Amino acid sequence: MIRLIGLDYDWTMLDYSSGKPVLGKQLITYLGGFIRAGGFAGIVSGRTAGSLRDEFARHGVPWHAPFPSFCVVQEAFVFYDGAAVPDAYNEQARADMERQSEVLASFLPGWLEAMRSGGCSPVRWSLSSDYLLSVEFSCDREAERAHPILKDAVRRQAPACGVHRNCHLLGVYLLSCGKGNALARVAEHFDVSTQQVLAVGDGLNDLTMMEEKFGFLCGAPENADPLLLERVRDRGGRIGAGSAYTGVMDVLRQYRADGLLPYVDVGGD
């Protein structure tokens, strides 16, 4: 039985397909019922905690009422009950990122030049001690072309890091962090077996949550990146019909039909 659900935010809970971002309130109602029934459910995102709280306020949705019962922010740090917990995982992640950001700073000029020489010119980039490197391009296709260039450079010069693509963004992250490791830490905190965790996402930065080594159940809405959809299918996960939260609701219905999720009435279900 699934006891813990971790979901990406943008294009998973938040749908942009109409041209205006819409937060899936029916999904949040379900997740609130799941928490009240004894489960745990939260957001696993590259955003900051403040950004997520602001998003909920903008959409008129109360924060932590009771969803989310946890957050993974900046793809690394774990928050419970709306606050960062000064546990060994967060402290180690922060210390490792601070050290690695100094390493990346020395290589960054060469990486930027390599991408420009390959015909991929970043629009902007940022390097920080709590997220490492984010590189923005003008479109998804240009980021896709730049991905192997940056990935090869990072593999050779910063082997403690990996590179993922999320639409028009490339991110360099610590392999010891990432969404998969952080969600495993959340499961450990709540004393939940990884086989009782459901991870749902849409982008390539969600791939670490779908890795077989963690053993999470997995799902994705049909708008997910083709490589992530392939990973979910290979893992025996569920693909939901519909974009973003509509597809996520379908993923939940499929797992409920398999007897792995409790019934929670959200209306129209």
C-alpha cells in the first residue's frame, strides 16, 4: 500500500497548457484526504520554499492545510511542516554544495565557451552555493543541443555532479543530492519503506526519482518528457491521461484500482 506521495510542481501539479497557470485543486483535495487518512504527501521541486508558498497563495490555496506534509526544495533540501529541519541530510547537502560551487566556478568560463562554440548560446546563467549551476537557453531545442556538451564537460571535470535538462534549462546538480535521494530521505524520516513511495513527475530533472535503485513506484502525466515516459513504462509505472494534474489524478485512479491507494472522495471521481 502506498503511504507516501512525492510530486513535482511545474507541469505536474501546475498546468500551463491553457496559456495561464492553473493549480490542480481537485488533486490537492485528494492529497489532503490522503494525509488525513494517515499518509504523507508533498512537493519535490527545484523551486524555493518561499516560491511554492507564494504560488499557493496566488491560487487561493492554503498552505499545509494539511497538504503538503513535506517539501523538497531546490532539488536538495527537505522541509517538514513548512520549515527546514537542521538534520544531518540537509546540513551535509548544504556543506557539499558550498564546496562544489567553488569547484564549478573555476570551470564555468570554459563550459560556457564550449556551449557557445557548439552553437548553443545561453541566455543567462546562475551559480550559487545552494543550487549549483542553472543555464537558461532561448528554447527547449537549444537546451537539448547543449545538454551533451555540458554533460561531457561535467563528467570529465566535476565527476561529483550530474546534468539534467528541464525544458529550456540545464541544471548541474550534486549526485549525492537530487530529487531521488531527497525523497528517499523523506521516506526514512517518516519510517516509510521506499516500496511504499509513489513518485510523480514530468521533466528530466525528475528522472532520479524514477531510478530503480530507490524502488519507488512511479507515474507521470501524458505531457511528460518522452524519456521520462519511457523510464516510467520500463519501471512498470503508470501514465495518466491528461496534462499535468489531470494526468496525475488518472495515475492515482490507476493505483487505486490496483488496490494500492485508499479511496478518497474528491467529487466527480
